Amino acid sequence: QVQLVESGGGLVQAGGSLRLSCAASGVIFSYNDMGWYRQAPGKQRELVASITSGDNTNYANSVKGRFTISGDSAKFTMYLQMNNLKPEDTAVYYCTVRQGALTTWGQGTQVTVSS
């Protein structure tokens, strides 16, 4: 069973940067893709970025050009570099890994961007 632990969230001023990390542990033979989702208060959870096992990436339009997703397969760790943060980026950020029909979620890390 795979476990995911996010870290790197916090409070930052608008225009600042944060880097989120997602460490995976457990049995990982293969996976389809890993991703970052976020959920702001009163809003639905949305996909922020994803990366396939072949390193193909996908981004929400709202973060293109500001966020970068990457992975270190040797360390089983995924990152989300977030630059030029905006107050509307405030949310709980979750990492996921999809293995076939199974998606595993982390516990989330809070990102707060002050104006």
C-alpha cells in the first residue's frame, strides 16, 4: 500500500514562491501518473498539475507559466514549484498517485497567500 506525505506549505505574500514536496512510501511497482490537486474553502477540488510515468506534464490554465511539477523517481518524491503566487492560490494542496483504477491521496498541506 502506498502512503503519500506532503510538505512545504505555509504562508507567503503575493508574488512569493513555495515548493511543495510529496514523498511516497510503500510498494510502488508502477504508476500511471502523479498529480497535485487543491481545494479552497467553499470550492470543489481541482486538478492543478499532473505528471505521467513518462514525464508528460499537464497544468490547469490558472497556473500555467507559474507552477512547475517534477518528480525524482529515485527518491519517490514529487514536487510542485509555485512562483508568483496569488491570493486565489490559497487552498489545501493534495498529492495523488494513480495506479490503474486506484488513486491514493495524501493528507494535504495548507498554502495561504496574503495580498
